[in-house]
Amino acid sequence: MSERRSAGGRPPGHDLVRGGLRFLAEIVAWVAVPWALWPHSAVLAIGALVLLIVPSAIFSTPGDRPGGDTPVAVPGIVTILLLLVQLVAATVSAWVLWPVWIAAVVTALCLVVVVTEQPRWRALTGR
């Protein structure tokens, strides 16, 4: 991974707004996916929630996390793919669960996250 750093010494993409948008989209996925699956199976809903949260907590790219803690180091593309799974899950679940206007807002949020994550993703992939 490239060791490019911002003025604050952290990798690009770790500012408050970008991190906040990313976290908001992740929370939507963590709430919406189990909510959408619960009527079908409580076990499936809980399992999906675990699959959304645990991999991102365990696997990360060295140098990407503030504080530098990396339980299991993985290439940058894995970190990107884990986020993309959450963004897709949030978007699909929003369209299944909620009125069109809320689903459209969630979709817009997820698209904004993809755009604002570009500096971080370039750093994660070494480009």
C-alpha cells in the first residue's frame, strides 16, 4: 500500500465528513438488512448482521485505520469490497423496506459515499 498521508498524518479519506458519511451508510445497512430479513427468518437476519459487521471489524488494510490497529491485514481491495457490500446491502434493503423517497435518499447517500471515498480507495490500492 502507498504511504501517502494527508496534512494531519492520516491516510486520505479519513476526514470527519467522509468518515461520517461512510459510517452513516454502514449504520443504514446494519439496520435495514436485518429488518428486511426478519419476517423471513430471525436466524437469517441475525446472521446477515453478523456478516455485515464482523468482517469489517476483523479485516483491514494496514495504515487505513486511525490508530493503526489492524487485527488481520488484507490488501486494500478487500477493504473496498467490504464497504461496497455494505453500500449495496443498504441500498437494496432500503428499496425493499421503505417508501420511495427514503430509498432514494439512501441510494443517494451510498452514491455520495462512493464518490467521496475515491481518495481513500486510491490510497488503498496504491494508485
